[in-house]
Amino acid sequence: MSAEKLSICIIGSGNWGSAVSKLAGESALAQNEKFERRVNMYVYEENYEGRKLTEVINEKHENVKYLPGIKLPENVVAVPDVVEASKNADVLIFVMPHQFVRKTCHLMKEHIKKTALAVSLIKGFDLHPETKGKIAMISNLIEDILGIDCCVLMGANVAPEVAKEQFCETTIGCKTKEQGYLLRSIFEKPYLRVKLCFDIDTVEMCGALINVIAIGVGIVDGMRQGHNTKAAVLRLGLMEMVKFGELFIQDCQKITFFESCGMADLVATCYGGRNRTLGENVVNSDKSIDQLEKDILRGQSFQGPLVAKEIHEILVERNIVDRFPLFTAIYKICYEDMKPTEFIDCLRHHPAHKFSRKSRPSIFFY
């Protein structure tokens, strides 16, 4: 990193991207000896009430479409061209639907600083013919295309609550303390506590899998089941997350699941996230997921169904579908017309209820 002031760019402008721009903009103003004043936010251009969304954001200092009612710092500037927004940045904060990352990075790769540091707040995996049967992290995809290091940030961070400065925690997965300290100086606030963690892949994996489990909780809500049933989904979902990490993440550390990126994010997403809302609507509506996405999110994306599909393809390739019945059931409800009422049977017959005397001692029994 240069000794000169550092420039920050946000790649993405949904509700979470806009909330993050508030954090970054305030940090740039408060630490003017360290950061450039201007913080660019790449905004996919669209019309809002007959005007360009970027123009409205820059005039009102508010993302009126995706984070209404929250004022953004005046030093946050909406830019409709991702190359223009990112070309001079020292810190690139990726906050966009994971299916668009590959294309976006290819647009950026010839123009960014090779000394820049990226951080991904994106929940999902990269499915590509070259990665068939493997877990391909979005952070690795960013690194491979851009040729720079990429850290991750995941946690119990429902965007509107962060934007309203309600207390929360988050986890930054990083390779070095220097990277972690830099990113913490951008994200940490009195109401947002940051924990650094070197188990990057596990931190990122948690963020992706949690959205799938949240669909299951929403299905339980849609069926008018109670808190006991939701608790079972949370517990069994966490166990499948841990098992998934043991199989696919080298040196996966179970303690990471008890950081904000793990258990806390699981609870927050399953009670207050958009994928929980999707699960509930899957039960109570005959509309497709695509139509529900248009009706509920107004241009944003449910990431849970796509991640469920990605997980299922990997499990099929490895021939281990039967070891993840909760993930499999949610995939089938989303894509194969499995009846939501059958989800309770998945919980009832889950292998986690079995105990083997041959199992090695663990807090997880399957």
C-alpha cells in the first residue's frame, strides 16, 4: 500500500451496498489523514420515476430505491461505470449478487491498481465448468481475475439495521493483520464491532450456506409451525454447515462457526432476512421464485435458491446428497416441485437424530 491517502470504492448499491457506503463514507471523513474524501459507489444504472438512479442518489444523498429513508454521506458518489468508479481505488468493497461477479471483474481487471486490496461481502459460490464438483469461493474468483488479494466480511448484519446504527457484530476473514486492521478502520463503528479471523474460507462459506437455511425457516413460518420447529431447523442447518465445512474446507476450524459469521448470522438471517421471507411465500403463494423476487425485492436478488442449486450440484457430483437432507429438501422445494409439507419429514428423519457409539467424541453427533 502507498503512503498516500487511500481511496475506497464500493462495487454494488443494493440495500447492503448502500449501508456499507454509509460506513465507508463516514470513515473516510473521520480519518481524512488516511483516506481520500470521495468514496465512489458503483451503481448499475436504471430508471427511477423517470430519472437516472445515480442522479437521484447524488442529488438526495439517499438510495431511494434500495435503502429509502437513510441519508448517505455527501462524499459518497454514485457512478454508473464500474471501470470509472474503481480505477483509482486502493480498497475495493464488493457487494453485489454473486452471479454477476465474474463479468464485473473482467470489466475491471485491466484498469484497477495492482496494489489494491479487495474485500468481498458477497454470499455465494462460483459455479463454473472449471470448478465442477468443487467449492469455488467468490473471494478466490476475485483474486484470480483481478490478481490482487481478497478478504471477506460476513456477519449478522441486516442492512437496514446497520444503516440505522443498531448494535451488531461482524467477522472479517483476512490473510494478514495489516489487511485486517485496514479493513477494520473502514467498517468498525461504536455500533459495529469487528472481529478478525484468519479462517477465510470458513467465514465465506458460512455466509453462503446461511441463506439456504433461512429458506427452510421461512417454510416453517409459512406452515404456521412454532418456535420449536424453527429451532430444529437452525440446529440441523448448523450441523449441515459444519459437516459441509469439514468436507470441503481445508483446515476448517469449528470455532469459526461461533463467530458472528456463523451462529449469529444464522439467527439474524433466519429471523430477519429476505430468504426467510422467500421461504414463507413459497408456502403461501403459487408464484415462481422469479416472480416472487420481482414482487418482493424490486430488482434485488434472493441468493438462497441459487446457492441451494450450487450446493446440490456439488453434492451430486460427490455422490453425498443423502448426507445433507436439509439442504437437499430446500433445493427440491425451490427447483423440483417438492411440496413444502414434506420438509417436516426431512427434519423428522434427519440422520443427526441417530447416535453411533463408534462416533469420535464431538459436540456434533453425525
